[in-house]
Amino acid sequence: MEIKYVYEKTQLGWGWQVALDGQKLFYPFGELKGLKRFVKENLDILIQKLESEENYGLAFYACGYNGQSQQEYIDCWKKQGLTVF
């Protein structure tokens, strides 16, 4: 799998995004260091998101239907300079 990091201006401002085999994901978005760590720790979640026909956020793929866990997951990555949904 080819992993590329792209720096672009989006609705959230300038930041880094990841592209897997040429498919760019809007989330995760933010600082490069945090993004690389996210990809290393959550590549399976990103692949699952790309392969899914559903429009669930990354926190759903990581935590399922548990809303509190999803929020904690989002907050954890926010502290590392990333926006995940």
C-alpha cells in the first residue's frame, strides 16, 4: 500500500492529509507528526473507512456505537494536533 502525505488548504485551513493508494481522505487532518502517528497506529481503520460504503466517521470505526468512547478518541487525537471525525 502506498502512503502519501499531502499538505493542502481545506475548509479547515492549511494542514496535512493522508492518501492511501491515491485515495485522499479528508480526515484525519492536521499536523504531520500526529498524522504519521495516527496512520501507524490506525492504518486498519483507514483501510476499513476506504472500503466501506457507509459514511461513518473514523471514531465510529475505532469505537463502534459508544459515543463517549468516540469523543475520547477524538479528544486524544486533538491533543496531538489532529482533527478526526
